[in-house]
Amino acid sequence: MRSNFFVITGPSGVGKDSVITSLKKKMPQLVSVITTTTREMRDGETQGNPYKFISREEFESKIKKNDFLEWANVYGNLYGSEFTEIERVKALEMPALFKIDIQGARALKKNIDGIFVIFIAPQDQETLARWVYGRGKDPLIDMARRIETAKHELADISEWDAVVVNEENKLEQTVEKVYEVMKSIINQ
């Protein structure tokens, strides 16, 4: 199955951002699909990098106008893929990458023919818990909820096109595996 649309998904804290950052160095032609969110901007983020940040009211207005191919409430914040963004990326005719949660990945799989989903999995749940708590980006109750959600997300990974394990201290190997999967799909 040849594809130019890819999804990187997996549990919160598994290292999706680290994988994507390194992957873009190996594949400079890779275009990111910018997700729209109501989440607050964090240190080091800017408008459009890595998200389009808007108010909840504006997001809800876009829902009513059917501006999203898919959208989801993730830990109290809204995230969605706008049709205009998908069209922008399609027009570039380059390999495109969505970084999206499990709900969004399922919706994209239903709505975009030929999309290829790569699930990034932790080596085990203990390591994932250490990574989530070690990030320190969220209140403790949110971190505990993310760990609980991850258990469910890891229970049925057979629905994804490829699964790559992100082992602790082996980011380069993880990135290489994702790169090889994507390269083989693009070259089919």
C-alpha cells in the first residue's frame, strides 16, 4: 500500500515528539500537518509550531461550521484536523505527517484512503509511567489519567499498520525503524 499520508500515534509520554523531531532531520521533505487545539501554549511553542492555538469558543464555532475532518476532546482540551490544513498539505505533494492521539488516528483511518498509521509503543508500562511523570508538564492527576488511558491504548495495538517500540535510551534506533517503515511505504 503506497501512501504519502502518515500518522504517528501512541500513548501520551511515549516520545512521539522526540521521534518526529529526529525523523524530520532524516526526511527534510516531510511536511507536518498542523493540528488545531484549545490547549495553552507551552514554553518553546509558537503559533503554528507545533499546533495552531485557538480559543475554545473559536474551536466550537469551527465544529459547527464542519471545518474539521476529525476532532476530539483529549484530557479536557480540543484537538482537530482542519480540512483547510489537510488541503494545504495535499497540494504540496510531499510525504505528510500527522502527530495525533488514538481517537484522531482512528478517525483519520476511516476518512483518508491509504493513510498509514505508525503506533509508537513503550517497552513496558513502567517505563512509560516514569517518562510521563518525568516530563512534569501536567498536574499529578492528569499524569495518572494518562497512564490509565495508556493501558487501554496498549491493549489493542493490532489495529495499526505498524508498531514501533521506543526503548529507553534507544531513540536513534526507534527513529531508524520508523524511517525504514515510511520509506518502504513511500517507495511502493
